[in-house]
Amino acid sequence: MFGADKGHAANNDKRLDGAKLHIGVVQARFNAAITDILWQACKTELLALGVAEKDIHHVTVPGALEVPVALQAMAEKGSYDVLIALGCIIRGETYHFELVANESGAGVTRIALDYQLPVANAILTTENEAQAIARQTEKGVDAARVAVEMANLLEDI
């Protein structure tokens, strides 16, 4: 299992207790070979941190530029403690990489600030597919851990 060992040990840490959390996850399907593994690693870690499977709402969108609008729709519902953005943008030969990377990142941040709702951003931006593959599992686990910790932090503030 991707992050089960770390997650199990982390359950003794109140910051990483996901037992009462409701989490929305938006996954971009573009570069699905990468984002599917991101999602599986993220989900495995969320479950290891105590989040009930029924409390994880996962949706997919075409690409990274569509992630923020789906996050916004979830934020509007008001039923989530935290959101997670999953995607993968691999540099190509044109300026399109910078546009997608910058705009999707800004959109994700805007949702978090506008709704005062933590959003764990695990939209990978890499130079090539090999870099994405090297990061896909670790970043999925990291997204889950960041999400749970930030949801608990904002609950305590």
C-alpha cells in the first residue's frame, strides 16, 4: 500500500487524524496514466489516516485548467472540510505548458483563499514523463497528508 505505513503511524498525531473529515477530490484525466496513480496513492493514504471511504467524494475533469471550476463547485456546496487537486502537466514544445501550469495553480489558490477552505494542490508540473512518474505516488500521499493536516489546523484556529 502506498502510504499505509506512514499513515498508520501518523494516526497517533491529532493533526493527521482524518476520522471526521469530508474531503472533495478533483482529478484531471489528462495524463491519466499519472493522475490515476496520484489518485490511488491519495485515496490509500486518506483511508490510512482514518477518512471513511464514504466521506471521500472524487470527481474527474478533462484537464488541469478545469480543476479549479470543479473545486469551486465543491466549495460552493459547503459540505467539505478540505479539497484536493490532482493533475499532471508535462512541458511540451510551446508556451501552453506555462499557461496551463500558471493558470491552474492560480485557480486552485484562489478557491482556497476565496472560500477560506484548504486545498491541497497536487497538480504536478514536470519537464518530462519520467519526472512525473518519479513523483506520482509520493505526491498523492503528500496531498492526502496536507489535506488532513490543514483541515484539522483550520478547525483549531
